[in-house]
Amino acid sequence: MASLEARGVRTVAGGPFDVSIEAGRCTSLWDPSGSGKSLLLRATADLDPHEGDVFVDGAAQGTMEGPTWRRRVGYLPTKSGWWPPPSRSTSKGRAGSSTNGSGCGSTG
């Protein structure tokens, strides 16, 4: 497993941000909406312009081509923005959707 470290990372939302995540650890970020959490994560995955340094197992982001880096560091947003949200008529009753109103993913 790889360790991840960000030093002095600045995005359009602010900074500098310093983050160090040990291999095998589960880490969460929380702060008010619009504070720059997603931009920090996108910068870490080399998807957005930024200043500062990011490392995986000591290897610097700037020493690798983007595709090579992104094979090691991924960003999985909660909403991709690639497709419009399904309408109620197309999503009702599909596996994984909540039809009982509980919001827990039960299908009935």
C-alpha cells in the first residue's frame, strides 16, 4: 500500500494545505461547503492546477506524467457530473434505490 503526502498545496480555494496519510489508513475530510475539500483532492490526483508538492511513497507528482500519476492516485467524486440525475420515473423500483422512503437503499 502507498502512503500519500501533500505539502503546501494551494488551490484556487486557498491553502496552503498539508496532509499526510499513512498506507492502509482510512481518512476523511470535513469542513463547510465551498471550503476547498474537493479541490484539494482533485489537486492531489493531478486533475486541477495547484501549487505545492504531492508525493506517493516518496515519489513526487511532478516526476510522473499525468496518466502514470493517476494510476496511483485516484479521485472518486460522490457525483460525477457526467450524466444528469435520473428522473423519478426512470429510477423508481431499480435495485439499490429506496422505495420504502427510509433512504437506506432498501428495495422494499
